[in-house]
Amino acid sequence: RMYNHPPFRRAYFRAVQNSVSNAFVTAKYEAVMDAKYAALVANGIPLCDGQALVAPTAVKTWFSQRRAFLVGQLNGVAANFAITSNSGNDFTVNTNLLTLAGTAPIGVKGIRVNGRDYPVTWTGVTTWSLRLLVNPGETSFTLEPYDDAGKVLSHLTDSIAITSTATNESPVGRVVINEIMYNPKVPDAEFVEIHNTSATT
């Protein structure tokens, strides 16, 4: 269940990406292997644990194969950052609250909307949704994805304009107390449930 939970799986693939980009780099690991091997040879060490000392060719091959396997996994979850609601085109709604959907590569940890962090629901390994409040008239939204370090991935930004035809509605008579638990048998379990009866606001 944990592996199939999109936020956890995305974190796993980000770790895989980090390994491919930083640890499994041929120029890094082969240089270390060659230096160690050359040092052993230069010091006249012909045996290692009773076995004849051999060049690290087989280990290099194994590293290369494992990297290729990880790259294959990453290719299976490749995606662009994009708004997919209405194919990314501007649109009109008759409500002031909507759910915007899209796709994102696994390097994206979160999304800022008009410069502010927004709670993102990861509906799949590469798909997301978030709920937006739209004022009457046209509202422009700029979505900026950011990585694990909080750095905005400026080359992946996307934007959309959404027009709401909904009129402002007074909350009086619409926002109601729906349920109250004021004296629970279990300590600290009190709650008040508030319900919005409006269908459009």
C-alpha cells in the first residue's frame, strides 16, 4: 500500500533519479575503482582474500547495468509539467471553487500558485489536482513547481486564466452547524461540523 501511495512512490523515484544523476555517474565511480586497483598493483599486492587480483571490469559492468535498469524505471514514469484541465486552455466555470488537474515529472515535490504554496493531491505517480478559489470574473493562475530543496523549477511553469460567472453569495443561511459532539465519552474528541449548503459558492 505504501509503494502504491502516489506521494511515497514519487519520493522513491526522486531517490532513484538522485542515484542516477549523482551516484551512478561513470566518470565518478570508475575513477575511484581504477585508482584503488592501480594502488594495489603499485604496492605489489597480487592477491585479495586468497584470490588473484583482477581489474574491476566486472564491477564496472554491473554498475552500468544497474544504472540502465534504474533509467528504464524512470523512463516508465516520465512526464511533462502541464495543466490538463480543458487541455490547458483557458475556460469558464459557474462556481467560485474548482479542481484543477495536471501532470508533473517526479522531480516536482510541490506547486506554488501565484507565488503561494498550495496543497497538492497526487492522484497518480505523475498526475496531480488542486482546488482553487476563483473570484467573479477572470482570474489568472501561474503554477510554479518546486523540487525537494524548495527551488522553483522555472523551466516547468504553466499558467491558465479561468473566468467565473458565479455571483457573490452571502454566507448567511448557507453556512450551518451540521453536527456537534460536545460531551464525548473519550477525552479531547469534541468537534463541531460546519456545512456549506450552497451548490455554487
